[in-house]
Amino acid sequence: MLKSYLSKLCSLALLLGMSFGAFAQNVTITAPVNIAGDYPARPAQLFGPAVTNISGELVLADDGQMIDVNGDGNNMGTVNDGCEMILNNVSGKIALIDRGECGFVVKAQSAQDAGAIAVIICNNNVAAPNNLQYMGGADPGTLTIPTVMLSYNSCLTIKAELANGPVMGGTVVAAAGESCETAWTAVEGLNNAPAATGGGALFNTSQSGLFYKFTPAADALMTVASCGSTLDTWAYILADGCDVLTVLDENDDCDFDAGDYGSTTTVVVTAGTEYVIYWDDINSFNTGNTPFDWTLTLSAIPNVPVTFNVDMTYTAAASDGVRLVFNGAPEVPMTDMGNNLWSVTLPIPAGTTGDIRFANGAGNLETNPDLATCRTGTVGLDPVATIAYCYDDCFTCPPPTDCSNPNAIICDNFDSYAAGTTTGSNAPHWSTWSGTIGGPEDGIVSSDQFFSAPNSMLIQEGGSQDVLLLLGDRTSGVYSLGWKMYVPTGKVGYYNIQDTEVPGVQWNLEVFFGISRSCRNCNSWYRY
């Protein structure tokens, strides 16, 4: 991958793979007149059917029990949380249910089982009383009624009025521009955005959102900006359609220090591809929504300096030098920077996705098949440099393994140990499967078959030795591990690597020298 991935092509976990469907932007109260109006709402994302226009009487569900269902000891829930069977009559009505103590799916199922036609979850976030919350959960496949959420304040208003008599209303699907499916068409130049009033915001930091779509006629650099606006916005540019909404780039403030809380973001766009431009009212619902203007500008795609680096530490450079092949283009000579590093900087158009290969001499391209997946990346809008790839490898070169290397973590040739002692009693990086040092499992320091005089470690045939070299439970980085191993003719040599220093928890690989053997994890088994 390119070291700096500057196009911000990141699918946020919150969005990726999530189908948003039609947003119920509002719960509309029609009676009594003193609380009539639209109340921003947010639908369930992952369970139940899409929200449609449903109207009826709103009833506060009552399960009659205050139980600490989730067992966290924080509270006992409420009689209105729908975590138990609903006792009052909600049949043919819209059930209001408090958030908390059990999952949203449980609440929706309880309401459906009691005959409700829709569910309104009342948020319990007192600290942010106007906020709406995403409602996720595994769809059981049995839900046939939709679920939406209202803010804590909205529910307080409705609950207070329920004490005076029936409240009538219902869910209303997204108005124009208030969902991805009902997005307006953006134009190049000035766009006049109305006040964001619905509950279609994609993120928890906001309440309302506005959606636009734009399809460029040619590849270009696209900038959307509301700098100078009086509305505190957050802008996103998304791709891959309304069912996925992959975030390409986003921005909160044009200049926070100067008090400019408008937004600006820039991405490379492709001709004929539809992009979604989304604005939300980050915290603006606390001060009231207002219309605002924003611009869409297209400009030429710039070239970005990209520096490509390769490390030839373990491969002697050819007499005619090392070359770069980017995206299958002709070879480009690289410069010897000294210390085995070769480098070249090229202007690459922003947005280019490329494959990086090196050739050690003209026409002598790398052959490692893994490079097809580990040497690709997309160029963003700022200068970028690759890591110094080890030639014909996906990573940086590991350090030399000789004992003179100052970066060596463990270097042991047994020559400083006394013959007849055990390895575990001489150094802390040696142990045994059971952890017992000095017993029959331990390695024996011997003068037999030494590589460098006078000693080696002896593993006797037919014995109970089970020696561990403790590597430190490392989970990242590039390391080289090696040793000399003598296997008598006609015999089988063997070693394995464990994922942790605690043996037997997870086998990483097993290696047999000489003949085939069965293995615990055949995907990581090797025969030499």
C-alpha cells in the first residue's frame, strides 16, 4: 500500500454495507392542535421493514415491570421499556417505548406481538435531549412493523399530552432532499440549500441532513464548499449508491480558529459515476436550522509527486541499475541513494490506482506472486512516498541475522554455556513446554555436531525433550528467525511455531524435514 493514502477512500464502519432505505424524516402529530407538527425521527437501520406513511393513535406501552434486564446494576428499567410482554392495549396503534435495558429488536417484537402497527422508541439521552440514536440489531425475520426513534425532548412533549387524552399522528417518509433516495440534483456552481428539518442525518452528531446527487461528465477534481455559511455543517462526498454509501472524503470546519464553521471537501471524480453529496447540521439543531448556500466546482486533476523506494540489501543491484514499473508502464531508471536504497519520484495524476513493481536490471522484473495484492495503492492529493520495499517482497527488509547486528533481539550460539548443562538454565529466552527448567524436557548443551566450536543444543532421539524459544508474543513488525539444524540421515527433523509464548493455545505452523506427517493446521504446514 502507499504509505500515505490521501484520497481518504475509507468506508466508515458505521456505513459500509448498511442499507439505509427510505428515511422516516418525521413523526407528524395531527392532534391535539397544541402539539401538532413534525418531530424529527430516525428509522431502524438493520431490522424490520422500511418505513411507510403510517397513521393512528400513539399509546405509551406498559409492560408493568421495572427489571434490570441487562444485569448491569445501573437501573431497573422502566415499565415503558417494552422488555417484557406489553400489558396495555396497543393493538392497531403506534406504540411509544422507552430506550434502554434490552435491544431495539426485542422492543419492536414485543410491540408487534401486542398488535401495534408501528413502534416509536423514545431516546433516553438526557445530556443531549435533541439527539437521535442509530438503532441496529439482527433482524429475526419475523418483524413486519417499522421502528423509528424520537429524541428525548420530543417524547417528553408527546408523553405530557397523553395524560390529557388521545394523541394522533404517524410516521412520514422522507421529503425531497431528506434521504439518499430523494436526493436533489446538484449543479456545477452555486446551490441554494433549504433549512434541514427532517431526521435523516447519517451520524449521531447531527439531527438533520440534506442529500444531493451529481454525475460528472468528465474525470475531474470536485470541490464542494459552504465556507462563510452561518450554519455549522459537516460535508461528505460518498459513492457506491444509497445501499452502501462509501465515504470518499469529509470535512467539518473550513477554518475553526477563524469561526468559519462551513465545510469544504475535495475528491477526484470519474466521468459517468454518480456521487452523493451529503450535508448535516452538526450541532446546529441547538440554535435552529437556516438555509445556506454551497458551491460545486470542477477543475483539472493535478499531478502529485510520488516517491517510489526499494531496498536492495539482500539482492545485488544489476550493473545497469534498478528500475520502476508503475501500472505496467515502461521501466523508469531509479537513483542509487546509497545504503542499498534506490528511489525515483514521478508525477502521478491524483486518483490513480497503481501497481508497483521493480526490475533488477532491464527486463528483470520481480516474480513474487504476492506483489499483486500487497503493492497496490491509490494516489491522493498530497505528495506521498512508499515504504522502502525489500526487493521482490511486500515488506521492508529485515535486519541481518548475524550476532554483530545491534538490532538483534536474540542471538545465541551456545558457545558460552558449559557442556552438560541445560539451555533453560543458561538464558531466559529458553524454556520448555511445561515451563520446567533443568528437567528432562530441557535442551542439553552438547559438543556434538557443533557448527561453531565448541557447543550445540542436543535434542535426543526418543526422549521427552520439548524445548521452547520465547519470542516475546510479538504481533507486529518484520522479523527474521533462523538457526542451524543437523538431522541425521534417515531421520525426521521437526519444529513448530506457536502464536503466543503459552504453548498449545494456537498453533501457527509445523515444519517437518524429510518425510510427510499429519498436521494440526494444514494451511500452514510445510515439508522440506
